[in-house]
Amino acid sequence: MRIKILITALIMTAISANAQLRDITLPEPTPGNGASLYEALRDRHSARDFKDTKPLDDQQLSNLLWSAAGINRKSEMKRTNPTALNTQEIDLYVFTKDGVYLYDFESNRLLPKAEGDHRSLVAGTKEFSQDYVLDAPISIVMVAELSRFGEQATGNERFKLMAAADAGYVSENINLFCSANGLVTVPRATMDSAGIARLLGLPSTAMPLLNNPVGRK
Ligand SMILES: Cc1cc2nc3c(=O)[nH]c(=O)nc-3n(C[C@H](O)[C@H](O)[C@H](O)COP(=O)(O)O)c2cc1C
């Protein structure tokens, strides 16, 4: 009986945790007036100073997420980021001051997954943390869902390597978008992966691999 009450209380807490956050429908991505690819590559650098914690506007966010991993060939549902065997196993979670959202690339929406400011999980662990992450209005966390490779991936390290490469492409798309559009970022492996997995209720087949805090210079 006690266990039943405890489980009900936990479920209610989880439901109310997301009750305050709503789906965010992003505007259609636009070409914008970013720099050329040459200029973006010339200027790309890791930055850890985020001068302005003001949230990105929805258009910037839409353009950023589309560049990172949006659909660029609708008829085939293919993406701006390549993935091994077109597995599309990299999910993007957006950590903001208000909550954590999953980027739904098909509907161009942000789906609430956890309420509250959890950016400290992206900053790091109790043992090692990089607090500059807390100055960035958002962090994008790339999570590989290894089960999308199918049975063949179980216990096969090579698939983890492919997922890591795939996360790297998303991260570099973010790096170049920021460089071309007056934003700053740094690709990072540091984070509290176990804490993030717990917060988001990820299955054991999901691996948080990389993150990019994004802000203004
Ligand atoms: C896979 C990967 C993981 C990284 N992890 C971190 C990190 O946890 N924290 C950090 O401050 N920088 C991290 N960096 C950024 C590197 O330190 C940075 O890219 C490197 O110093 C070269 O500087 P540049 O990006 O300005 O060329 C990481 C970069 C890569 C590619």
C-alpha cells in the first residue's frame, strides 16, 4: 500500500513538473543573413564568455536547431546532419532557464521534458564543473539513442563510435551556425551524463555524448 502511494506521488510530481511548461512551436527556419561558409570557418572558435544571458529569440532558435539537425529534404525526411546508415539516432535536448525541451525536428517544436533550470547538469558534476555554462541562455545536449541501430548494436563498441561521430557532426553544425550568425558556443564532452539521463528518464540505451552552450558575445 505504502509503495502504491509512493509511486502515485512520484507520478503526480512528474506530471506536475511538466504541467507549467508548454510546447513551443518554432517559426519556420529562414536563410537569415549569416556570414559565408568561408567566413564561418575562418571565425569559428570555442568561446566560454557569454556576455548576455537574454534568451535567444524563437527565430534564432529555430534557425539554430534546423542548422544543427533539422529536415532539409522533406520527401525523404533527411536531415542537415549526416548519420551512419541514416539512423538519425541523435536527439537534441535544449536546456534553458525555464526547463528542458526535446527538439521535435518533424514538427519544428520544442516539447517540454522537465521544468526548472537544470543547466548545472550540463555544466558538470560535483567532482568537475565548468560554471561558465550557467551564463549561456541555452545549452543543446546531444543524446544518442543506440537502440535505433537495432539488435546489431547491442554490445558492439563500433556503433558507439559511429554515434559519437554523428554527435560530432551536429555539434559542428552548431559551431558553424554560431560563427556565421554572431553567436558564441563551445563543443563540450563535460556534463553530468547520469544526472541528465535520470532527469529525462532516458533508457539505458541512450547516451548523452556532447553539448554546446550557446549565447551572445
Ligand atoms: C569532443 C570535444 C570535447 C570537448 N569538451 C570540452 C569541455 O568539456 N569543456 C570545454 O571547455 N571545452 C571542450 N572542448 C573544446 C576544446 O577545448 C576546443 O575545441 C579546443 O581547445 C580547440 O579550441 P577551438 O575550438 O577554439 O579551436 C571540447 C572539444 C571537443 C571537440
